[in-house]
Amino acid sequence: MQSYTVREWDKLAFGNGDGQIPQHFADRFAALAQRSPFAGKGGGGVLEHGRHSLRARGVVGILATSGCSLEILPKIDVAPGETTDRQNAAIRKRLIHMLGIALSLKIDLGSITDLAWQRETLLEILIRIFCDKLTEAVRKGMPRRYIEQEDELRTLRGRLDVVRQFTRNAVNPSRLACRFDDLSEDIALNRIMKASVAHLSRTSGSSANQQRLRELAFVYADIAEVPPAALRWDDVVIDRTNRRWQDLLGMARLFLQGQYQTTTDGAGQGTALLFEMNTLFEEYVGRWVLQAVAGTDFDVSLQGGRLFCLAAETTGRGLFQTKPDILIRRAGVVTHVIDTKWKRISSQIDDPKQGVSQSDVYQMMAYAQLYRAPRLTLLYPHHSRLGGEESVHARHKITGLEATIETASIDVAIGKNMIERLRGLLNIDDRAFPGREMYKLI
């Protein structure tokens, strides 16, 4: 399978040269991208299909169609001075780390060699991780549950179904209508795993992954084959006896349901696993903030609040509901509102407003008014042009309110010490808000 890689907001020119894409492949990717819910009204929310090039937008992941795949990677500053292959490898590793945090999945990245990170696409790496985890799990034994069965037997097993015995078996009393529990591997969890293996077998273009998937398909040969749309996800119960399957269930949901977004061509000729970076960044930061305040007297709400900006004059019905990305409370009082934005801001030297949009400022002003928060933060990904390290870059008083809006950045290229870094970033002191009580998230 021919594969191509582009970073968000960059272009792939049409052509057959190095760093180019044949137009007939580009047409296929654009057609598949237009069926995504991220495509928007104009159909260009994932890819801009120009006359001379494809341009990626703020959605990352994989588009795969017959004979080719397109990998879209996020714009993360990693490994300056390294080759493009090494930079892409580092970005894949950071993106999968972000997915693991956002989806609460424990993903071991150390088992994959540096060469594999460079040569394999994001999709193939995710498939490999899933296969390795599933192989390890089935070696320890497939999960089983007692399932109620009905059968006509010569001897009584379980309990007798009296109604069925005196209707269906009335003319054949040698057969007993039995109802009994049987310990079985043909359960919802295993059916989901089998469906995942089958789906990935049709998707993967890696010979090594295909071999892994064939071995797993043999293991699940006796499990009923159920179409993904008919799988009974609600029947799966994760408890202490099958806890090791929790991450596998999450990955299967990612492949089959698309917790962020999955698109499959109706003709079976294309598939996409896509993630909107703004949503992924928000969830990633939110999960880390939850851990950063754990054990303190602060509470965190993700996508909480939900206060209305307006109320209808006649009915009092709320209009224009708000959902701040992150609310931090102390004793029930909102002390901090954080809104994440996956976009590159400028340094104050280049632009006093740092490229912050006016609509974002208005939104934060509304939050300040509704939630009475003394501190509001617009949090962006850090990049090299901001200079130095991640920090709070600017603070501004809101006219007429005892509140401050600040712009800050967090470096997602660095995966270590996120809790400590966020605690340092979220600390405020009484100099920042004269007359306000000091609090620290440590």
C-alpha cells in the first residue's frame, strides 16, 4: 500500500515526485474526507481539495482507500534539526500518548522500535499495539461468563421449563425441556474483539500486522461473527476478574465506534480514523488537570457549568448555554476557568494581541460574568516561536470586573512531569489579584 504523510495546515502538491501525491489518489482521499462529520458545510473541514494540492486542516489521523493511505499528523515542535522521518516518528509517539491520556488507555510505547515509529503510519502502530495487547491477554485465558441456555435433553439439566415441556414435548415425554446456565466464551466482549480483528484485517496494509491478525482470527474462530453495528456493547461488564481487558475494549471502541470519529465508505473501499485536534487537546489537558488537583480541596469539572447567557423575557427559558472546557472550584465557588485552543499564538513581540481572536476574548468575558471567576486562562500549545519555556505569557484586566484574562501555553511535545508542570502553570499569588485569597494547586 502506498502511503503519504502531511502535517496539519501543510500542503501536498499533485504530482509523482518526492513529497507529492498523484491526483487520482488525492481525489479519493478528498472524497472520503467529505463524508466525515468534520467536513463541514463546504466539505473542506478535513482536507482542502485545491487545483494543485491537498491541504490538511485541524483534523489528524488516517484516511485509507484502495491501494493508498494518507496520514495527517499534528503540528507539534519536536526534535529540531532532525530528519523529517525522525520528526514524524516523534510526532506519532506524542499523538498516541495524547490519545492514551484522553481515552484513559494504558499504552506501552516502549515495545515499538525507533525504526518502526519512522516507517509505520499512525494506524499501523495503533493496530500493532492492539494486536500485542490482545495476544498477551488471550494467552492468559479468554473471558467467560455463564449464559442461560435452552435445550431438549434426555436427562434433566438445570431446571425444567414446565410450559415448554407440556406444549412442545407433550407428545415426546422422553425429552426434557431444560433451562440451564453454561460457562461460555461466546460472549459480548469476545464478539467485540473478533469484530475488531476482522475490521483491522480489512484495513491494515502491513504484512506483519496481517500475520498478527490472522493468528488472532484463528483464536476467535469459535466465537460468533457479529456485524459492528449489531454488537452489544452494553452487555460488557468490566470487573476485577477481567480488568486486563479494559484497555482493549477502549481500543476496540476507538476502531469500531470512533469515540472521536470514524468514517467508513459504504462500499467498503475506504476507511478513516480521524481526530479533531481541538477536541483532543481539550480532553488531554483536562485529564491532566484532574490529576494535578487530586488530593487538594479543589474540584474540577470538564465541560461543566452549563449556565445560560440569556433568559427569554416571557418564559424565562435559558438561551445560549455555556460549556467552559475546565472549571476549577473551591468550596463550591469557581476560582478558575480554563479554555483550551489548539492554535498557534504569536509572541507579544510579534503581536501585542498574540493572534488571540476577538470571539475568544468575548467568550471569556461571558464566563467571567456568569461564573464570577477571578481568573480565566486561554491555554494554547507551546511552540518554539514563543521562545523559552511554557508559561503565562500575558495578563489583562477585564474592564468593570475584578477578573483577569491570561494567555498561557503548555508544551505537548514534552510528556514528562505534566502534573508538576501544570501545577506550576496554574499557581497564582495575591499579587496577581489584589485583595483576593491566594490559592495554590499543590
